[in-house]
Amino acid sequence: DAGVIQSPRHEVTEMGQEVTLRCKPISGHNSLFWYRQTMMRGLELLIYFNNNVPIDDSGMPEDRFSAKMPNASFSTLKIQPSEPRDSAVYFCASRRLAGGNEQFFGPGTRLTVL
Amino acid sequence: AQSVTQPDIHITVSEGASLELRCNYSYGATPYLFWYVQSPGQGLQLLLKYFSGDTLVQGIKGFEAEFKRSQSSFNLRKPSVHWSDAAEYFCAVGPNNAGNMLTFGGGTRLMVKP
């Protein structure tokens, strides 16, 4: 079975540019999470969706960040405009709501904003 | 509110030695408990989980963990560490009803000496 798929794996951009990160959850999973990981702050939950509906976005840093889940097999995290402090590894994770809360993580997208 | 504490930020052990990584949690009811491992440049991989029943749970790669309700702990153990176990380890706690998020500890970075 394919795991959680994230693209791109690496992204280098310049300050002020728009960045879009993509995630395809595991087939059959109906809950999706976006996390950010940095050395300074560790692993932070940004937002999560159940059945494509955002449940908790309190971790989204500011209005520059937005996330969508238009269908059960695709989600995006957008940063516009990007800033150097957004540099981090962004992880997507998915789970099956009836599966006991176990999350499966993607390989991450390493974002560098110059 | 739920919380997870991993008191040891870094641990170094010799190859072949035993290992115990500590995890303490705060949660008002019976939690679901997890240990994840993150190798450099990779996403988080589930090692083991506790939902109910036997308080000693076995996981992949020879790891086990013991749930001790009286101590609010879920420590991870391995009798003999291999060099490939060098990674970062995360403990997580969540409610026993799917649909809500997990809370992750700050992680413990394990280094293995030859």
C-alpha cells in the first residue's frame, strides 16, 4: 500500500513568494493533519481535517497560512507571502477515524525560504 | 488539557546496551498512547501503541513499552540497542475516541556509540 505522499520533497523559494505544499493521504483514511517541525519549536500541529472539514486550525501561525482539503484524497498547505522564518519541514499525516487515533506520517517537505 | 513530557532531550548508549526512554503524560481519562521514531530526513514511523488490555506492549524493531497508570508513564525499552536505532523518538497521547488530535512530546534524540 502506498503511504502518505507529499510533494515536493524539497522547496527553495525567495521571501515573498507563494508556496504550495501538497499531500495525498492513504486511501480510505478520512482524517488529515498538517504539522511543522523546526529545531527551535519541535513538532507543531498546524491544522487537521476530519472528513474534509477543518476541525482545529488554532496552530496556523497567521493569515499567511491557509490549508484546504477539496476532497478525501488531496490537501494543500499554502503560504503567501513566505518569510524566512517559515523555513521548516512540513509533515502531513492521515488516519482512519474508526482506526483508534493512529496517525501515519508522510516523508515531509523541507521548505527553505531565502 | 493533555500533555506529554519526555524528560531526556538527548541520550547516548553503547551498542548492545539496554535502553529506556521516559515518557510521562497528563490526561484526565484513559488515553491512547503511542511511540514514534524519526530517522534523519524521514517522517515519523509508528513503533507501538497502547489502547487497552495488557499494559506491556510489543512493537516493531524489538521495542516494547509499559503503561503504568499509577505513574502516568509509558516508557519505551529495548534490551539491546543497535547502531541503526539512532534516531529521534516521540511519545504521543490522545483520547480514546478517534476524531481528536494527538499531543506529542518534545522528543528524545538517541545516539548510539560503537
